[in-house]
Amino acid sequence: MPNNIRVTVWNEYRHEKKDAEIAKIYPDGIHNAIAKALRTHPHLEVRTATLDELEHGLTDEVLANTDVLTWWGHMAHGDVRNEIVDKVQQRVLNGMGLIVLHSGHFSKIFRRLMGTECSLKWREIGEKHRLWVTAPGHPIVEGLGEYFEIPHCEMYGEYFDIPQPDELVFISWFQGGEVFRSGCCFYRGRGKIFYFQPGHETFPIYHQPEVLQVIANAVRWAAPVKIVGFREMAQCPNIPEPMEVITLEE
């Protein structure tokens, strides 16, 4: 039997407490909607964490026991403490998976790992959103068809200021005509990162089965690879003795 994947679902949890209409859609918060869906999948151990908890819910103990972290943020990116971002970055470089959702593109952690502004165009009128699969053999698209649609969504449009994705899994078309790279995979150190665009808080997107399936698939894809004896990425060791015998000419 495979080992369980330990998942921490992180959310600002600010919109749901400030806006009654959003609270109707996500009465227990976006994090609990995602966590509830993930708990229906075998071999996933799921916990939640939010911005206003101690250390944003991401204590050393929590991070040490997290294989994959999902991140949803929007209105309070600046409230995330830099020392927490530092710790999350090091965990990713050392193998923890990171799933960045929707407006998390502007989070400190995503911009840090991308090294770019991560800016884009947007429009919020609730138009139709069609996501096309561009990598039909990729594990993140397992169980999907050639495309799926979200009836009402916030538009994100190109140019999206990110590095060229290592793997592009989805591209999106919006009813107003824009397109967007909406499912992007990156490798950083030993860690894997997936950015997934859908998820604006004013729409019930995290109740849609296809969206939740993609997140569950991404969690399994991003889980750490078991490797023995690999160094911490922050280390830069000197190796004075070579593995093989070397005869140096004078």
C-alpha cells in the first residue's frame, strides 16, 4: 500500500469573513471546501491552515509534516510574513510540493519562486471559461476530457509574466476572447509547483468536480519523490576527495 500524502490546505480566510455573499458560497471557508474534497481521495491526509493563525498556521512542525501545500490568497498577500515565506521556499526546494491557486499568482511565495512580477490582465464580469488540455498524457489531467468549462469565472489574460513553464497542462479561453496559460508546472530544486488559474471567491468554482479533480491529481503529482541521502538545497558542500581515482599530470 502506498504511503499517505500529507496535505496542508492554506487560505487567507479573509473574504469569507468579510463578505456575506462569499460566505454563502463557502460558509466554512475556501480551505475547508478544498480539504473536504481531498479527503474523499484515498491516501491523502489533509489538514488546513489560515493566515490569522499563529505563524499563519505554518509552524515548523506543520511544514515538516507537509508533503504538499496548496495556497489560496488574494486580498492580503502583504500580510504574509517574509520569514514564513523563507521557510516555505526552503521546504519547496527540498522537495515539498506547492499548488498555487487562482490569485495566488501574486503571492509572495509564488513570485519568489518564479523570480518575475507574475502580472497579468483581468476582468471580473462572470464570463464563461473553457480550459483545454494541452498535455493529455500528464497525470494532472487524469479523468478529464479534451476540455472542461466553468460557467462563470474571473478572466485572466496574457501576457502572464512568468518563466516559461516546464510543462503546460492547460490553456484557457474566455468568453471575451482572451487566452491564458492556466495550468503550469515548474520544478525548483527537488520540489514541484503547479499553478492553476480557476478559483475566484465570488463563484462556486471549488464546488465543481473537474476543478477539484485537477487539484487532487496535482497533489499526487507534486508529492515528494523519495530519495536517500540527497543534500539540503541550501548547502553547497566542498568535496575535496573525488569518487574516482584521479592521476593529475604535473
